[in-house]
Amino acid sequence: MSLFAKESEVLAPLATGWFLEHAWLIPVVPAIAFALIILIGKRLPMKGSELGVLSMVASLVLSAGAAYQWIQRVNSAAEEQFVTPVIKSWSWWQSGGLDFGIGQHIDGLSIVVLFVVAFISTLVQIYSLEYLRGDRRYTHFFAALTLFSGGMLAMVLADNMILFLLGWEIMGLCSFLLIGHWWEEDANSRAALKAFFTVRVGDIGLLVGISMLYFSANEWTQENLGVSGFSIRGISAWALSGEPNSTVIMIAAIALFIASIGKSGQFPLHTWLPDAMAGPTPVSSLLHSSTMVVAGVFLVARLYPVFFVGLDILGSGGNLIMIIGGITIVISAALAFVQNDIKRVLAYSTVSQLGYMMLGLGAGAWLPAVFHIFTHAFFKACLFLGAGSISHSASHHSFDMKRDMGGLRKVMPITFSTWIISTLALCGVFPFSGFFSKDEIIDNVGNNGYNTFMIIGLLGAFMTAAYMTRATYLTFFGEPRGASAGDSSHAAHDVHATPDAHATHDSHGPHESGLLITVPLMILSVLALGSGFLNATPFGESWERMKLWVEPRAVEVVDATYSGGPGESLIVNLPSAEESHSKSVCGSATPETGVCFAPQLQHAKFKWSKAMISMVIVFLGIAISWILSVLLFTRRDPRLVGLTQRVKVLGLGHNFLVNKYYLDHLYEKVIVHSIAHPISRAAYWFNQNILDGILHGFAKSTRTISDWVYKNVDQRVVDSTVNNSATFTKSVGTAAQPTQSGKVSQYGALLFSAAAIAALVLVIINT
Amino acid sequence: MYVNQFLFLASVLFCIGVYGVIARKNAVLILMSIELILNSVNINLLTFALRNGSADGHTFALYIIAVAAAEVGVGLGLVLLVYRNKKTISVDDLSEMRG
């Protein structure tokens, strides 16, 4: 009894609140709004867009409330206490003894991503009001955009892998709809198909991974936690329990990681991402900053214990996640140098930044990676919306930097300044937000002993700075070219929009965009500047808010009981007080007294000397790129212009990059041809010889059988029965004919004698 | 109460009716014979109704009288039409239904 009292002194009851308990409403609101837009959107005064914006605002308010109450919950916990996620689950459907749940799992990670998604979605929808004004499928655009956000929100707060998969697939579908929004152009619908199918290749990994985890974890989770093997919480605890077979969990982790590669555009499945630029710019912005591509990173962060154990994160040598992340950083940054389309530069930049997140996750820098999701969402959304603003108001819907942009800093001051702030954040310049997150990733990768990957990270930072400087120079500096110089004679109109998108848009010269576009830009640029201070490691422990609020604490939790009942919260409580002060065993050894939900990770100590190195590298990248850009694009320096034509090696390299490492060729020409064509030929042969042979043989034998049946069964048995019965009836009729005399009195006599006989029979029977 | 007499009367009436239906050639007389049969049944019903002290028989008898009135109406209508077309109401001459 005294022990119990002591424990309850250590443990403060965790605060909760309405917003935390009802966080499941966050994706439900956009889902309902989607249905309403589809049903009645066209009849509303603003063609359904108001429903989309309102639902996203409602989701934002709900997520902000949940975030506030989550912070209160964390603050109410004791120092070393595991902050229990707010879990609610209901039975969705049951089949063959399997119980598929639906519910919410609210912890620090979901809160961060929920807030970011709702926030960016709201701004993007407001921006779209102006950007897509007068579009042919305005209502459908808002419907798909709303469902897209709803899918992401559902995936983020899913408490089990089935709901997670649902959200994941809804996003896949909506990305297809949105990328192919202007499907009248062949290229756009091809891009939509490419995105859909490339992601589907990865999705198979997700299905395999989920099934493997379910079948290997279900027994353990039912016994120890009372939840099914789909439950994220159950899977996390199971992975760290020392129970799983190392091969099984490794294959499951690899399968899940393949899904992440597909969704998050990691090498070698990154090829769909730049093509996805075919969609309207708000879609690109939403897709690339906070939803869709982040889903893959989120999957790894969400099931981190599985990857931690399965892929031996923090072990010696690199693991799959780090290697893929590292490769992605460098190759996509290199591709960004040869793009002329401003959105494609940003797309490759996104791929590269996602590589950083993967690198961080693979190297055990969980929190910096999640923090990078947070900061990256703001500045990348701002960059994309900035690019959209330029094309909307200055360059006649062209995104070609070399042909239609240049010198725009004077005519678009707001777009220019927000662009510069976001670019500096992306490059990682102090004190912009990217510095705090990206530098922390690089720092932690080195701190965990992966020096090669730290160098790759620094190289990536250099390249990021350089290609962003090139893009900025081409867009905003130098002399105006093409459409931005007021030249509307050439056909930039065929590039990205339908004719009726132009109809309302008069073609006077470049100008600043309207308030509906610039206000979201300004809000995002403020966050691109300021959001880094939520986890500003240089200023000491007290600034590391994100670490306190978001990172799950690696402590053993005992007496994990499920209070049961639909809609009931899970209560996980009572950590063993004595052990909590020693170093946690979570992730490194088998927990003896309870279960772990997160592995123990380390955090690098911030040093200005290390930060200065990366700062110098970034500035070097900016300076070199600036000088080269000025020489190449403005001065037209004869030593540089046409260099790729003159020097063969550089020309080859340039070609290699322009053709995107020939990966598209590899996929379409080599893999698809070598697999699909023999298969189709074999299928044709099989069809002609075997299937048709079987078919013909079958037809022949059927004919023989039916002939026999006709002669013997049909003619002899059936027909003779029918004929005989007819003959019999005829003879009976002939025999009975005389009674039909036509004389009424005779009929009467027959009637009464029959009645008399019947009466007699009745009398005899009754007596 | 002597049930026998009533039943005897009813059976006599019934037999006369049956004889009329079978033997008479005149269609009107056949209809009248059918009335006799129906009324003999009525007598039977009333006899047993009185004997058992229940109102069922009375109800049935009233019902039969109503139906019989309708039947006679229809029957006489038929006879009238037959007479108009054939100028005879002898049932022996109306043997078109011979099979």
C-alpha cells in the first residue's frame, strides 16, 4: 500500500481536454465538406470553395486546440514520465475473427503534423480562391483538395495501420485527381498516371509490411496490451520488446520503407515528383510541403521502433534508410541545376529535403527529422506559392525561368521578399528556420558516428544553396525576358493552363498579385523565419520546446492495461519509479518490467564551431553560384557560355542530368519493355495456343454431347412423354364426349346425382 | 319440438325441386324449381337454428334469400334475352353447347 502511495506521488495525473479527446473530428470535418461540395457545391454562391476553406479553418482550429491541450498534458507530466498518447478506438468492422478498428492516436508527432497540415491546407485553399478563379472545374478542384487534406489528417491521427492505409490511399487517389486536374492536355494526364502508378509500386510494400506486422505481432499485443496487431501503439511496443524475430522485422521494415520511398519520392522512385508539377501550383504546394510526400517520412517516424529494431538504426555502419536518404539528397540536388522550370527546381529541392529527413531518421536523429518536416512545410509552401504568384501575375502562366522571367524583384516586391526569406530558410542560413532543423540533422548524423553521411549532408547543403541562388537569380535579377518583359506574343499559353483560366485574366504586363495570394505568402514567410525558434538548440535547453513536447520519452511503462469499451481512452500508467532515473533500456535491451514505446536516442550538443562550418559552406555555395549566374546569364561570359558543348566530359554530365540519370528511360524503355512485352507476347501465345485450344476442344466436345442429348434424351424421353400425355388426354376426351349433350336437364340430373352420391359418401364416412 | 316434420317437409320440397329442374322443359319453371330447392334448404337451416338456439341459421337463411332474389333476377333476364333471339324458352331447343 505504501508503495502504491509513493508511486502516485511520483506520477501526476495527465491533463487532457475536449480538443484532445475529440481530435478525431479533425479529418471528419473535411470529409463531410468534401461530400457537401460534391453534392451541392455548384449551387453555392462561391461554387463550393467556401465549404472547403471553412472546413480547413475548422480543422485548423481543432488542431490548434489539440496542440494547446497536448502542451498542457506534457507540462502536467512528471520529469521522466511517459506522456501517454490520447488513444480512442472503435470497432470499424469485423471479419473472420479479425477486428478492424478505427480511432485516434494523438501524441506529439501527430499533433505537429496535424497542425502543419491543417495550417498549410487552409492557406493553400485561400490562395486557390484567387489562383483558380474561373477555372472550368473549380468546384471539383476544391472537393479533391479538401478530401486530400482529409486523407492526410486521417492518416496522421490513425491509431492503427488499417486507418493509416486508408488515409494513405485516399491521398494517392486525390493526388491523381489533382495532378491531372487539367487533363485535357495529354502531358498532364500522363503525369497523373505516372504519379499514381509509381506510388502504387511502393504501396505494395505497405500492404506487405502491415500484414507481416499483424501476423507476427498480434499474439503478443493481444496478450500484453489487449490491442490488435494493427495498433500502432501495439506494434511499437512489440518491436521494442525483444520478442520479434530479427529477420521478420527486418523484412517488414524494408517493405514499409519501400512504401516510404514511393510516397516520399526517394531514390529510385523519385521520378514521379517533378512530373507532378503538371498540376495547378496550389496542389504542388500542398503536395510538396505538408501532405503526400511527407506521408512516407511520417510512416517511418510513426513506426520508428520497427525501423529502429528491424534496420538496426544506431548500429555500426549505414543502414538502408540512411543510404537511400543520402543518395537522394545528392542526386536530386544535382538535377535541380539543369532545370529551367522554376517548379521543377523546387520539386527536386523537395526530394532533396526529404532525403535529409530520411537521413535523419536513419541515423537516429528522430526529433530533428520531425522538426524538419515542420519547418520545411512552411518555407517550401511559401516557395511554391511564390512561384505560382509569379506565373499568375507576371509570366502568363509560364514557369520557364530562362524564357519568361527575370528582373521581377522590382515589380513583385512582396513575392520577392517572401521568396528570399524562404530561400534563406531552405539554404539553412542562421537564424531562418531551416538552419535549426537541417543543421541539427547534419549535426546529429555526425554525432551518432556516421561521418560519411555527415559529409554528404554538408555537400547537400552546399548544392541547395547553389541551385536556389541560381533559381533566384534567374527569376528576380537580371533583365526581364519573355512574358515578364511584357512580350505576350509567343505561345506561353499552351504551357500549364486551360484557356478559360485565362479568360478572366487580362494580359497587361507583370504586376504584384492580389491580397488572396500575397497574404498567405506573408504568413508563411513569417513562419519560415520564426518557426525554427521552437527548437533553437543554440540558445540552450529552455528553447528546445519541440524536444519537450514532441519526442516520446523512452521510459519503460508497466501495468499497461486497456480499460476497454468502445471510445474509451487507453490508460497506460505507473512507470517503475526506481528505474526511471537510470539510463533507459528501451531500444538497447529487452525491457524487463514493462513495455517501451520509443527507443532511447541521443541528442548532439550544439557547438557554434560546427554550425560555423556549415554556414561557411552555405555562403560559399551562394557566392559561387551567384558569380557563375551573373557571368553566365547576364554578362554572357564567352568562357562559360556553351561550355557543355565544348568540353565533352561536361557535356556528357549535363546530358546525364538533363535526362534525369536515364531513370525514366530505365523504367519505361527497359523495365516496362523487357517485362511487359515478353509477358504480353507470352500471354498472346498462351491465348492463341492453349486457351483457344482448350476452348475449341471444349466447344467440340460440348457439341458432341449436345447432339447425343438431342437424339436420346430430348427426342426420346422428353418429347415422347409430352406426346403420350397429349394422346391420353385426347382419348379421355373422346370417351367423355357423349355427356356433353347440350341438354340442360341432363346436366342437372348429372349434377344432382353426383351431389346425392357425395352426400351418401359423407353420411357413410361420418357414421 | 318435432324436428322430423320440418325435415320431412324440406326433403319433399327438395325432391320436387330436383324433379322440376330435371324434367321441366320451360326455363321459367326450372328457375322456379331452383327456388323450391333453395327454400327447402332454408327450412333445414331454420329448423336446426331453432333447435340449437343459435342465430347462425337465421343469418344464413336471410343471406340465401338475398342471393336467391339476385339469382332470379339474372335468370329471368337471361330467359328474356333467349326468348328475344330464339322465340322459344324450351331448354330442349337450346342445345348449341353439345360437345
